[in-house]
Amino acid sequence: MSLNITNMELTKESQITFVFYFHMGNPRFTFYTLLTFIGLTMSLWTVSAEGAIREYWIAAEKVEWNYAPSGQNLIRPNMGLGVWGKALTYEKYRYIEYTDNTYTKRVEQPIWMGILGPQLQAVEGDSVRVHFLNRADKPLSIHVHGLQYDEDNEGADMKGSGAAVQPGSMFTYHWEADSDAAPGPNDPSSIVWLYHSHVDAVTEVYDGLIGTIVVTKKGMERAPNDPRPKDIDKSFTTLFLIFNENERKIVESGQNEAYESLEEAEEGNLKHAINGFIFGNLHGLEVEQHDRVRWYLIGLGTEVDMHTAHWHGQTVLNSGKRTDVVSLLPGSMVTVDMTAKTLGNWLYHCHVADHITAGMNTRWRVVPKR
């Protein structure tokens, strides 16, 4: 009798039942046949347990970026924008996600993401393929934190073709979201990692070439085609960074007033931003009452970028510890959870005094359950 198994999704229970039934009804079913079948069964389980391949199409593009599109201080209107409002729009760069390899249809991002590049998603055990097209005017790359890669796919340190993708050229990065990239014993069910351009890393971070990837613990994904964690209702990613726009070209239409001195210009071109917006111009941080909310927090910058993310109206759990302020140094990646309980339109800001003055603040809202 020949053995023909075509259903690769056969469950462990049905396979064991099949072995027992087949053995009892067939005296010629020898011990060696049994071993062969068990080996085949184990291989099927291994195949079904392997991670998915997650593919993304991302382009780097030159853009114009306005730090306060409303032209107003939306937190304290009577105070205005101060010196930081004299110039608001600059020539910058962004990572833009597309639906496929034609790079014609953009993937729409939530408004709260601001200047951030696409948030990639993976489950522990997955392979990530990022097809990168450089549509900008200088060599760029994508260097990811946390995930595993070889030197050709590092996207940095001038190693391999992916270290400096020339204008008009493409490169596909291969990364692995293995157990070392997944949540650890004291982490929640998902954690966040940075990616950014690393040809001239300092300049390109200030350019705006920054994004994140979230890795979910195996078994905690919502579905095979939905890698988001199933134990939360909503998530946000916020980047705290003072963008240094000194020596960058100001878009003429975004110059509201001339700087009175070099010192004023130097200060005014330091944009104390959350996701690339200042003075409450970041919108969309809205949840419903009793939502389980996960916040992915990112810190970047220089020695002045010592940030303390603070929520009014609610506390969070940070590695099991209760707080409402989370410290962020440059290069920090922190994941915290909250249950949004109290209705309101709450402040969310860096608690460093100078950063409050310079506009590193916005609001998050808790609305009634719909």
C-alpha cells in the first residue's frame, strides 16, 4: 500500500490518529514504516511552524516638511511659536511605502506617524524583505536595529551593496526576526526596533530618514497574515528628537519672518519635535475609553536629546513598573502599555523644561467607547 499525504495542514492529533488506525488495520505496517511516517510527520510540523516572509517596498524621496502646518501654537495659543515659528518648512527626506514593485501606489499612513517612515511588522521566526528604491539625490541606505542580518544586509559601515544605494538604484535587504529580535522574558508581547539611513548617519537622521519595525512574540500575532499583537486594541509610535535644521535649506514659502541674529537662527532651527511636529501640531493620538494601548517610544539625537515622555491623565507599565514618565536617551527603544480609563484631551510631552518651552508637546485623547 502506498502512502500519499497531500494536506500539509494536517494537525498533530489527526496525524497520530492516522498512524494508530493505519497500524491496527495493516499487519505489514512494520516498525520501520512507523519510524518513516513519524519522521515525515515531524517534518510537516516543522514546515507549518516556520515563519512567514514579510515583504515591503520602500522608497527614499526628497520632500518639503512643515513642522507646524497650522501656523499656530495649539497647546498655548497666546504664547505663539516664538523663535521656532520664524521658519517652519524645510527640504528634507522621507521613507515612503508602496504597495508593490511598481512604486506607484503609496501605502497610506495614519496621521499620527508624522515624519516617520512605514512601521514594518514581523512575528518571531519571520524573514523580512525590504525592497529599497533610492529616489533621492544622494546615496542612502536602510540599517535596522535588533534584527539579524549578514554584512551585505547591514545597510551600514560601507559593507556590501546595501551600505550605500546610489540615486536611482535598488537593493533588497534580507533580515531575520529570530528569537534574539523578539520580546524577552520581561517584555510585552511586541517590541519596537529602529531603522534609519546610515551612509552619513547623523545627517540622514536629521533628514528624516527614520522608521520602526515591531516584532511580535510567536503565538501572540492576530492571524498568519496579521502580525500585530492580539492582546492590545491600539498602538502608537512616537519619536522624540530635536531636528537640527541649521545649514538646511528653508523653503521660501515656509519662512514667516527673518531671524534677527545668528544666535536666534541657530536656536530657531532646532525643532523640538514629536514625530516631526511642534507645539501640538501632531494629531491623531486618539483612543477609546478602556482600550488597551501600546506605546512604542523612540529617542534619537545628540547630548541635548535627553527626553522624558510624560502622559497626563494615565499611567503606563514599563517592564512591569508603574510610571507616567519614561526616560529616553539617543538610540532608545522602549515599549510600554496602558489601559485608557479617563475621558479627556490630555497633554503628552517631554518633561525637560527647555523642551516644553520649545514646543515638544502635543495631546492624546480618550473618547467614549463607540
